[in-house]
Amino acid sequence: QVHVVESGGGLVQAGGSLRLSCAASGSIFSINAMGWYRQAPGKQRELVAVIRNGGSTNYADAVKGRFTISRDSAENTVFLQMNSLKPEDTAVYYCNVRIINLIEYSYWGQGTQVTVSS
């Protein structure tokens, strides 16, 4: 069993910053990738950023240059530093962890709300 827990969401004014954290624990053999997704009301869940086992990263175009994903491999933790926040960044942010144990398994956290006021 793998547990994924996010923290760090909240309410911030436009132009402000927030840092999200996500910790994975449990029966973890090898993490292939950790990432952040978000879902705004009435919209589909979308990728925000992902960091792979080798350290490569990908970002959604909407957040490039403003968000930074990083990882503490020893602690199975991933962070999302969000700067220059905009009202359109308002969403529930979910952490996703992909673990390899013969095959790949995908685990999700419960989500953390980020609200950016104008």
C-alpha cells in the first residue's frame, strides 16, 4: 500500500507565491516519476509539472517560467514552487506518484486547494 499526502495549499493574492509538498510512503520499490496535476471547477484534470527518476522535468505551457518542480529522492517527496500566481491558477492540485514494481502503478493524493484572488 502506498500513501500520497499533499500539503501547502491556501489562499493567496495574485502575484504571490505558494509552495506545495507531497510525500509518498509505504511499499515503494522504485519511483519512476512524481508530478502535479490540477483541476479547476468544470474542467478536466491537467498536468502541471512532472519530474522523472533521472531528473528530467516537463511543465505545462501555462506555468513555464513561474512554477518549479523539485524532488527529494531520499524522502520520496516532491515540491512545487509556484510564483507569480494568477487567478487562473486556482484549482485543486493533486500529486501523482508512479511506482515501478515489475509494472508501473499510479497513486494519487487527496488534493490540496489553491485559490488565487485578483
